[in-house]
Amino acid sequence: METEALKSQLKSDIVSSLSLINCKPNEIADDETIVGENGLGIDSIDILDLLTMVEKKYHVRVQNTNDAKKIFLNINTLTDFIQKNSPDA
């Protein structure tokens, strides 16, 4: 999947899987912080749900949960991780 298409899909996946009713996929900037108060407001419970969705849908595995915060920093870092680790990329 091309980078821009993957970014767009990830934004839609995040909004739908976490039921972010006050957020539209096209409103999420590629470099916007995903986790924490300064970003989308996703907390540690949400990131576990997001991690599960990403692993299942994109066939990637986060080996070290300590790396999850870096991987899920923003859309750019998540896209990069998926493209480097997905057998489908």
C-alpha cells in the first residue's frame, strides 16, 4: 500500500476502532501526537486496543511493548513501522 493511502487508512482505523466521535480522519495531522492530552487524547487502555487492531489488520507484531509509545507517536511513525514490518507492504 502506498504511504499516503496507508496514512489515510490508519486515520480511519483509529477513529473507528476507538469510536472517536468528535474526530474525523481527515482532521488528524500526520505529525499530530496520538497518545496523551496534547494529541488525540488516547490513553494507555486505548493504545492496547489500537495495538491489537494494528497487529491483526496489518500483520505486524510489536515485539517490545516499551517500543509501542515510539511506534504510536503519530501517523508518520506508525506508517513507517507498518511499512518496514508488514509482510504485505
